[in-house]
Amino acid sequence: MDFVTVIGLFAGGLTTVGYVPQLLKIIRTKSTGDLSMTMFMILSVGVFLWLIYGLYINSFPVIAANAATLCLTVTIGMLKIKYSKQRTKTK
Amino acid sequence: MDFVTVIGLFAGGLTTVGYVPQLLKIIRTKSTGDLSMTMFMILSVGVFLWLIYGLYINSFPVIAANAATLCLTVTIGMLKIKYSKQRTKTK
């Protein structure tokens, strides 16, 4: 594996793993009020397009990173919906 | 400009623009308690590495998108620090 691919994989690893602390924080606090739902919706569509782009340019780091990131941003978005609804119910 | 570059630019546009609603929400509410600082720190380092990767593979969408995203994630991170400190002071 060449040096450039290693940088790409490392970059992809970080921009994917980066969402994990946010996901854990949501699971721990069940609070998502300060998070922008619009952000997670736009990011998910964008990450999906990066995945398509990665397939076209045949870049393994771009494909792998964005496939994993998509799972995380969609999960965070769904938890945001879940906890926003629960908050509305308890009010 | 070929079709693949257009997809890449569109993807990069979305994963960059995606952070704008979060930034506006922070400016409006001055509340960042639910945001994970670790997320924005890891994402910023990751996006910086994507920028380096983009320069190596000479991909204009990867370079442009990540340069702009880096500005946004760093700004959100700094606002998170700012408003966390203010909250601590007023407590």
C-alpha cells in the first residue's frame, strides 16, 4: 500500500471515527437539542455522494470511509428524531 | 468538467455546507452543551488529512471541499470553547 493511500485511509478513519464520540454522548445524555438536524441530513446526502464519487475514481479510502461515515450520520440523525419526539411527549 | 468531478464537487459542497446550519444554530442559541468537542477536534484533524490527500491525488473536489470544511469545523470548535467558558462563568 502506497503512502498516499495510507494518508487517505488515516484521514477517512478520523472523519469517520470523529462521529463516534457524538454518538456516545447522545446515548449517554439522551439530549440532542443543540444538534442541528439539518446538518446531519445534508451531511448524510453529501457523504452518500462522496461514496458514489469514490466508486467512480476507484479510491478505496474514499469508498471505505464514506460507507462507514454514512452509517454513523444516519444513526445520529435517527437518534436526534427519537429523542426530540420523547422530549416533546414528556413536555 | 467531467461528470465524475461534478459529483465530487456536489458531494464536497454538501459535506461542507452541512456544517453551516450547525454554525448558525450555535450563533442563534449560544448553546453547545449537546455537541461533542471531541467530534469536532477529530473531524478537524481528519479533514486536514483529507486536504493533504487531495493535494497528493490532485483531486480538485477533495481539496476545495476539505479546505472550506476545515474553516467551518474549526470555527464551530472555537465557538464551543467560547460558550462553554461563558456558561461556566455564569454558573
